[in-house]
Amino acid sequence: MSFKVAVVGAPGAVGREILKTLVERGFAVREAVALASGRAAGQLVSFGDDQVLTTGILENHDFGGTDLVFFAQNIAVSRVHAPRAAAAGAMVIDTSAQFCMDHD
């Protein structure tokens, strides 16, 4: 079994570390998607030794078919886009404080 994984905020320090950790731990990634909002879209990020991802635009990204989404962005971004990812069926892991007291 392998997973389609998206990292929101991939060009940032936390996003790059998430991508690095997925590779180091041998997580079963079928497809990795790098996302960012605003000016960070279009940047290149490494995924392992031999793959470079172009950061896609978060605002119009379709999360359909994505299994797991890591949010390494601020509260405002998570507030808007994490529910979109969850509604599309993805499991969402948010590093901001937006949902820390939300049991759902």
C-alpha cells in the first residue's frame, strides 16, 4: 500500500523537513505533491535524492484522491484549506494551532 501525500507550505523550513522525514523514514509515498500559497507557488523543493517537486498553487488545488495532507502553514491558511482537504477525503495533519482544541 502506498499513499498520495501533499505538503502545504513545502518551500518553508517545516515543509522541507516533512518531505525529508518522509524519505528518511521510508514512508510509502506513491505520489508527493508540494503546495504553497501566494508567491511561494512555483518554487522547487527536493524530495529525496533524485526528485524535485514544483510547488503548486494551494488556492485552486483539488485534494481529490489525496490520502494525507500535512499543513505546515499559518493558522489563516489552515482555517481555510484544511477543511477542504478533509472534505475531499484526506487525512489532515496541521502543524498550526488552528485545530488544537478541536476533537474532530
